[in-house]
Amino acid sequence: QVQLVESGGGSVQAGGSLRLSCAAFGYFYSNYCMGWFRQAPGKEREGVARINTDSSSTYYVDSVKGRFTISRDNAKNTLYLQMNSLKPEDTAMYYCATDVIYCGGSHLGYNYWGQGTQVTVSS
């Protein structure tokens, strides 16, 4: 059974940094694309970044390019999101997601989700 557990969220001031982690259990992790999504109150879930199975390809939404870095350690079955120069508009619940087939940007394509970790950025 696929299980994803996020950690690393918290409250920071604008300009600060956080590193999110997503530990994966119960499946052959290195065969699956992974993605980070976020959802702010009253807004749709948004794809933030995604990474393919061997880390050779990454994608970022325009609003985080140059500030966020997605990475994965297949030996540790863990996905990361390094977030620098955080802005108040980055405030949201952050989720990791995975799927054995889909590796696109829509949250609708991912079948497995973590419980989320809250990121709050104050101005």
C-alpha cells in the first residue's frame, strides 16, 4: 500500500527558507514520478514542482522558479522541496503526490497523496 508522509512545514518570515520532505512507503519508489502541490484556502490545488524517476527532468510553476528546488533520493525513498526566498503568497498546505503512470502537472492525474504539511509565510 502506497503511503506518503510529508514533514518540514512551519511558519517563517518572508525571505526565509524551509525544506519539505516526503517519505514514501509501500511501493517501488524509484519507478514513480513525484510531485509537490499546494492549496491555499479558497483556491484550487496547484502543481508546484515535479520530478521524473531518475531526476533527469524537473518542472516548476513560474511563480517558484529560481526559488524552489525539487529533488529525490531514491536510496532513501524520499522526495524534497527546498524553498528559498519565501513570499507570503507561498502560504498554503503543501502535498506530495505520486503515480506509476502519470507524470504531468494536473493534480487529477495523481492517485496517491500525503496528508500535507502547512507552510505559513508572514510579511
